Amino acid sequence: MTGRLARCLAGLLLGMALASPAAAFTVFACEPEWAALTRTLLPQARVHVATHAGQDPHHIEARPALIAQLRSADLAICTGAALEAGWLPVLQQRAANAKTREVFFAADQVELIDPQPGAIGSPWAGDVHAEGNPHLHTDPAKLLEVANALAERLQQALPAEKAAIEQRRQAFERDWKARMAQWAQRAAPLKGQRVAAQHSTFGYLWRWLGITQVADLEPRPGMAPTPGHLQRLLEGLRATPPMAVVVASYQDNRPGRWLTTQLSASTSGRPGVAVPLLELPATVGENAAAPELMRWMDELLDTLLKARTR
Ligand SMILES: [Zn+2]
């Protein structure tokens, strides 16, 4: 093949790729886990991710860059259940994009845990998760439910890609279910364990693993830990020490560190007890797809199992 012909062919192929609606399809994902599912189901899509693992997804600034990303999107996928209530509506209003007026909310695809209807109308309503705990991606079974619903939504948007998306959905389901069986088996020693944690970030994971969160470092959901509240928790945790104190890696770890330091100190002649402070990543990296989701879950279990065998 002559060089000119090869260049010509390459140009033609590139043109075809650019002309493909799937390649031009742009997705705005509020959190990295939904970006990862999107890349798994539609690898050729352009994906913008609004937040990263080091950020608190409850509190994000509606920056101009995010507005521009939402403006260019064909589909927005977010957690919902009011997790993004403090910033997504502002982005939607400023982006004025008819295609993302309706958002694909993961929380609408699954049954949520711990609704707190009494909180509706209170000044804390946005933070206390009145509709239920929105951090559902830490339950592998619910993550799979969202993947299935997202596949359907993408197929509606791109009918020409229907078969390819279905193929990738099936492959993901097969691999994810195989991993879920491994995780369940490996995590068996965690069943019945107790943890203290900051916020309900891993509430779904605890439920899936059979772990009980016996204390929340937040005095009320969404409110930063206070010295008085931590002092009160300390008494109870000293009496029956938890397996670990857990914070998400985006959270300030000082309250958790204070608690574990206090627990390890002897008091009134009683020896202290060593309770590890675990800082768990609340999600995957910004460029993640299915393998990173699996590694993230592996990492969560590894860290918890290590704390269990101490
Ligand atoms: Zn939350």
C-alpha cells in the first residue's frame, strides 16, 4: 500500500469514527463511579467527571468549567437522592441544556436504605439524606442494578449501539457477579463486626458485609463531628471497642484520630485498647472503568480484613 493511500484510508477511518454518534456522545457524570460504568458500557463516549475521590460530593462548587461540561453533555448521570442537591440544580440552570434537564439518577434505579423522612423541611434536609442514604455505590449488588439500568438508558439514546452495549453489559455482569461471589466468601470473617464511622458513606457496604455501624462521628448526619459528641461516643466505645474507626479518605481524619488515640490510652487503671483508624477511598479515580471498580472493592475488603486480624 502506498503511503498516500494509507494516509487516505486512515483519514477515512478517522472521519467515520468522528461521524459515529457514539464517539460524539458526551456524558456528564457527577461522581467517578458513574463515569466508570459509562466507560464500561460505552468506551467510545466522551465522559466528563464533576468530582474526584478527594472531594466531598455533598459540597461541590458550581464552577464555570462544570457548567460548560454540563452544557456540552448528551446525558447526565448522577447519584441523586439529594446528594447533589446543593450544586447540581445550579449547574443545570446555568448550563441551560435541554438534554440534561432530566438526569439519570442512580438512586432512582435501586431501593435505598435508611430514609429519614422526618428531616424533610429541616435546615439539615439536604445533608441528612431525607430520601435515604445516597451512597449506594458501595453495595456491589446495587452498583450492578445501576449498570443494568444505565445500559438501557444508553441504548435508548444510541439505538445503533444497542447490541454492542448489551454485549458489554453482559460481560460486566458476568465478571462483576464472579467477583461478588469471591468478595462475599473472602469477607465472611467481617460478618457481625462493629465499626464506628464518620457519616453514612459506607452504610451500604456495612449492610452488604453484615457489619454494624455502632457509632457515627457526626452528631447528626451531615454535621461535622463536635468535641462534645466525640467525648460521649468515647465512653460507649471504651466499654465495647469496635473493630475500627472508619473515615472516608476525603474527610478530615482528625476526629477519628482523636478517638483512636483516646481509646488506646489507659484510663482509671484500665488498659487502653488498640482500635485502628481506617481511611477508605469513597470511590475510584477519575479515569476509571470496570477494572478499577473491582480493584477499589478489593482494596476496601483488604483494608477491613487486615483490621479484623489485628
Ligand atoms: Zn452522605
